[in-house]
Amino acid sequence: MSERHDFDLAATIVRGQAPARAVTVQRAVAFSGRLTHQLDYVVYLHVLFAK
């Protein structure tokens, strides 16, 4: 089963900004108890590094 894909070979590659090297998490956020699940911290830090 071969599928044919048509690609635009003249497309331009645009790079975005590099993620931050370090972020600061405020004590009130880290110890507030609002981030109850372990993945909450992972998602929160991911968003901070991406911004």
C-alpha cells in the first residue's frame, strides 16, 4: 500500500524563539496546594519554559 504525498519543496522553514533557559516559580504557587497532581507541576513548568 503505497500512498502518494505531494510536498511543497519550495516551503520556507521558520524557526521560533528558543525556550527559556531557566524559570522562576514563585513560592506561593509551589506551596499553595493548588497543584495537587504530579503532572500539574510538569505542565506548569512546561508552560513557563515555553513562554
